[in-house]
Amino acid sequence: MHKGYLCLVLHSHLPFVRHPECDYFLEENWLYEAITETYIPLIRMMERLVEEKINFRLTMSLTPTLISMLKDQLLQERYLRYINKLIELAHKEIERTRWQPEFQSLALMYLDRFLGARDTFERYKRDLTSAFASFQDKGVLEIIACCATHGYLPLMDVVPASARAQIRVGIKVYEETFLRKPKGFWLPECGYHPGHDYFLKENGIKYFFMEIHGILHGSPRPKYGIYAPVYCKSGVACFGRDWESAKQVWSSIEGYPGDYWYREFYRDIGYDLDFEYIKPYIHPDGIRINTGIKYYRITGSENKQPYNPQMAKEKAAEHAGNFMFNRERQIEYLYDFLKKKPIVVAPYDAELFGHWWFEGVMWLEFLIRKINFDQKTFTLITASEYLNENPRNQVITPSLSSWGWKGYNEMWLQGANDWIYPHLHKASERMSELVKLHPNENDGLIRRALNQALRELLLAQSSDWAFILGTGTHTTYAIRKIKEHLLRFSTLYEQIKSRSIDPHWLEDIEQKDNLFPNIDYCLHQ
Amino acid sequence: MKRVIKKIKEKIKEKINRLKERKKTKKRLSAHRKEQLKELRGEIKQPSFSNQQAIMLESKYYTPEFKTHYPYVEELPAGYKENRMVLLTRDPWWIHTYWELSPFFLEKIKNDLREEFFNAKRVLRVYDVTNIVFDGTNAHRYFDVEINDYANNWYIDTAGPGRSWCVDLGLKLASGKFITLLRSNVVSTPLDGSSSITDEEWMVPEEIFARLYGIGAGLGVSSPVKKGWQQEVRKKLWQPLASGALSSLASPVKKKEAVGARKFWLIVNTELIVYGATEPDATVYVQGKQIPLRPDGTFSLRFALPDGKQVIPVKGISKDRLEEQTITPVVTKETR
């Protein structure tokens, strides 16, 4: 008899970056890297597990911006161009490292990965969302919905219509993509503002996830801490993140990813090799960038040693065993202590796995296999399965919280990014005004403009831009994105108000910011 | 004469009041602020967990930045020429407000107040409106924050977790009279610890809750449960970081160099290019491995060259396989 549950959640998100006006656009690489290093390895992992009939449950969010990019034909074509370039480079690397077997074996490893990525990409007809959908249909993966553009809701509370639009558009995209209603929801950055659960409720959402202190500081005190969900007053269930399991993975110091045998993220041949040689594979202007081929391990000193896949694999297995062991002890203890089967919720950013932590997907696969074969203390579960088994839970009002730096709103509201809110809030108000003025617009052109206005507003609201401004590095692009979308919104607002829409310009921005094809501006209220 | 004395008295009173206010503010320097100061002084060495997580999240957007790459984008308007004041919660202790005064409105106030306007101080009046419907007069208490005339936003330390706030932007006239220019929306700061409210049906003893709190927060079963456990746990986990810490998100695995350590460095690698030409339809082997020829029969290969001796037989075979030729460069590399 098992004594509790582990709920693994992977939150996958990238902001909408798509620039058809440029032949090459550096920031689009965020998507291509994530496809190669995270999404495809996760898909291949699930394929293996399903094929071997290993019983497992995973929860994943795919944000609407990510879904839109994964389904976009232009980006699909560009991904193929990207991966083909990498394959070419890997071939060259195998030749170049002929007299350095310790590197040549790595070049071969990369070639194998890139070929596998291209193959998987083509097998799913270039649309990876269909891969995730198929695992959901098989019952091993539960995909949850997320806000339209990953807007940070607590700072949108001044114009609640925007928070609702984020949620409603997000759910619409989910339904169109996965042909069913979502049960769960991922609040961007786990940002919860009391009352927003009602917006989830009115859209049929059954549960969402929250940072630990959102529940622990809720009122009244949660009897089971974060080891059982609570219901908000709206009736939506809410699961708190367990920090013990979070820290083992998330911490760059005490966590697994910092192990000296793991691959070093910051050493890339894009920076290391002779300029003339690497030139065709970096930025066309000759700016060195990451290629994805990295030969060194973290090592623990500046004198980096070559990466050793075998040792890294053993480490990943060891860490998976350690993680499982800790969960067993934790769950046994909690079971005796609570006289109830606890649920331990462990959410992670999906892009951490494979991208920053190269061995992360391998670790996850080891973990799932070990949980299946090596222990009987707990099982994997999804939040909705847990709620079916345990429908009766305490009602509390959770506290404002996020999983960001310092646990509240500061990551997105500080000296470096607070200037965006007067503009964002103004735009939200204007959007509400437009919806009021055009309750049911029949004019096709104006309707298109209204829909595009909502797209632009949502795009400006992405939490990513504020986050990047907050970190203070590579801010130029983030500033550009915020300005660009807000300016497009303002122009649309003026044109709609004066009923003088420039159809050519509208068409142009519709083609650039082409996500959410079936958006309805009336969702902003 | 009497008037002058009265004026002086008022000024002294005002000064005393301001000093009192300052003292109060100092008192409001909560434990959290002290922690923050410690961070600023570099007394806390290890970045908090949430900071480490931010470092990893940032790797998602890991691309080099170069300014010339992006086309020019127009500026956003400086304002919207209207009266507006918005209040946002930052965390349990701090709130943030931004505002805009329409130029028209400001002119009107100036005209109404004339000289008094220029002698007045701009002040944010922060009302504690917890659990009430605020009508402008019924706040539990308020405190003033003096600001400069050019500010259009402000961070306010309320030192009051778990309360609701409303802020007025106003003018404090020389007479002490306060005139409200703008009023914000109401926001609430979250609790800084667990609620003191428990419900009967889901009763949980203090000690068990303390234990659960500590375990959830990753402190294991040895987490503090005795008196003051909340402070203990908080100290371990939510110790905030100085804002500067995030701006220098470099490789977290890189060891920080000791202050004053010299940074000069030099790396030398060698590569060897082997190139040549033959009949376009010939077959060429380098170290026993067939290599592709360009359409004109030329070829070139590039090898990373480690220390030691490399014997590189290059064998060409004619299309009809009747002729064969081998040339063998021998290269020795040595690093001193």
C-alpha cells in the first residue's frame, strides 16, 4: 500500500518571438533551442515510456504563445533551417576533432541528438503540440492551460478585464489545440492575487498551482499545510509547491544541476572556436552566439574538463535515486504525521530540463522508471486524479504570492521595470473602453482592428519582458517588444475611435503578430 | 509682532512634527528592512533560493545583446494628460504608486492657491483602510511621505503586512492644511507569516502546523517548532536579496573572483588544415577515411591539433582504380 503521491509539473513557456520581416532573428533561437534541447527530448522520453508500458503521470502546461509558435508554419520552416545548420556543423566537428577522441565522441553525440530532433520534428508533421496531445489522449500526460501571453496577473488587478482576457484567451487556445476543456491552470509565475480564482471558476477550471506561502499564509490556517490541496472560496482547488523537492532541482548551489560532472551551459563552441570556421553558424553579423554544441563539464574550477556523458548519466541516475529516496522518506513521515496520504507537488520550468540542465530530461526519465520499479511508498498522480479521489478539502483564502524572486511582485515591479505599468494599465483601460463602444461590431474591418488591438495588448503584457528588464541583462529586445506592441495598440485605438482604419497597415501587423487567429476582442471584459 | 511669533511657533511645531514622523519611519524599519540592509552590506553570502531560481529562469533568454541590431522604435508618450493615481502591492511591506496630474488640473490648482501653492509641500498621505469602506475621513491611521515635485511614482514602506491601503497625492500647505489632488485605488498587502485564524472543523495544533510549515519550506523534520518558529523559518528562506544581486546574473557555477584578482588571460589552440587537389572523379582517403571532393577536385580538411605526432597519409585513387598515389605529411605539435 502506498502512502502518498508525487505530482510532477512541467511548465513550458516562451514569449511570442516571430519576425517574418527579418530573414534571421536571433531571439527566435530561444524557441529553436528549447525545441531541440527540451521539448523533443521530453517527447522522446514519453515515447519510450509509453512503448515500454511504464505507468506514469506527468502534468504539463504549454502556454498559448508557445503553442502558437509551435504551430506556426514560418517558424517551423525556420526551425528546420536551424537544425539542418546544426547537423552540418556537427558533421564538421566530427572531422575536426578526429585527433581528439574525447571531443569527437561528443560531436557524435550531438550529431545523433540533432538528427533525432529533426526526425521527431518531421514525424509529428512539424507540429509538436500534436505529440503532447497524443500523450494526453493516452492518459499519461495532463496538459493544463495558461494565460494567453503569460501576463503576470497580480499587477493587472487594477483593470481586472485584462486578467480575465488573459485567462479566457488562454483557455480558448487550449480548447482549439487539444479539443477538450482544460481541468487545470498554470498561473504565470504562480502569481496569485486573491479573487482571481473566481476568473478561473467562471471558465470551468478545477485547480491551479501556487507558491508555498500562498497557501501557508492563507487564512484560516491550512490544516495539512501544502500536502493537501485547499479550495478557494470560489470552489477552485489550489495545490501548493513543495520547497523541499523544489530546491533539490532548482537551486544552482545545493541542487543537482550544479554537479561538477554535468555539462557546462556557458562554454559553447560558438564562443570557443576560430572565428572563420564558426562564422557560418553564428549570427550573420559575425556576433558570436551559442550554437548548442558544448564540450565541457562544470568541473568546479575555471580549468574546464571535457564532458563525459557516461559519468554524467551515472550522476543523473544517482540524483534521480536521491530525489526518490527523499520523497519516500518525506511521504512516509508525512503519512504518519498527518494520518492521510500527502500529495507532494513539484513544479519546474520545463526549459530548465535539457537546456540549462542538460541532463535534466535524463534525470526525469530515470526518476519515472525508478518510481515505477524501485519503490512502493508513493505513486505519481495528476492533480485532477487526486481531486477525484479526495474531493473533500479545506476552504481557505490563499495569500498574494508568486514563485518569483522574493516571492511576491518585486521581480516584475522594481525600479528597472515599473515604468511599463502606467502604459499597460492605460492600454487595458482603453481596451475596455473599445469593447464598451463596440459591443457587437459588424463592420469586418473594425472588428479585425479590435481583435488585433487585443492581440497587441496581450503581447505587451507578457511577464517575460518585465522579467528581463528586472534582471538588467539583454534588455534592449524586451524594451523594444513592450514599446512596439503598445504603440501598435495605441495606433489601433486611435484608428478605431476615428473609424479610419488603415487596411494595409492592419494587414501588415496581422501578419507579424499572427497568433490567436480566432481571438474575440469581447473576451476583454 | 504677534503674527511673527505665531509663525515661528508654527514652524517649530512643524519641525518637531517632522522629526517625530522621521522617528516613526525609523521605527517602521521592520526586521525585513534590516535584513535588506545586511544584504546591501554583503553580510549575507548565499543568494536566496528564489534568486537562484531566477538565475536559471534567465538562461531561457540567453542571447547576447547588441544595441545596433534593432531598428528604431518610437518612444511611448510621456503621459496621457489626465488625472490618475494607481496603487500596486509589491510585497507584504511595500506598496508602489504612480500618478499623473493633467496639466490643466495643475494649472487650476495653481491659480486657486496662488502663492500658497509654491510654499506647499508635495506629500503622499498613506491611509490604513483595513476592513473599512474608506470615505476620506475614516482611516484607522495615516502617515505622510514627503516627496519632490517631479516624482511621478514612489515606493512606500508601510511596514504593515496584512493590511489595506489607500494613498492620496496632496499638497501640505504652510498652514498645515492638506489638500488632496489625487486618490488611488485600494490595495492590500499580504500577511508576512501564517494567519492566526484557524477553523474549527480543520483544527491544527500550533506545533504540528509549525512542523508542516518547515517541512514544506524544505527545512526537513528538524525545522524549528518552538516559540518564534515563524521568524526562524523566514530567516532561513525568505531572506531578501539586494536588488543589485540580480543584475549581475553571470554563470552561477563560476566561482566569483576574489576582489582585486587580476583578470588577464590567454588561450592558445592550434588547428591544422590539410588541403589539396586531384582529378575530380578520383577517390581520396585521409588516414584511411574517405573524404568528399569539391566538384573541381580540390579538398580541404580542418583538424584540431593536439600535442603529439600526427601521421596523415593522404591516398588518392583514380576512377578506374588503376592508379594510386599516397602523400604522408607528418606533423608534430608541442606546447611549451
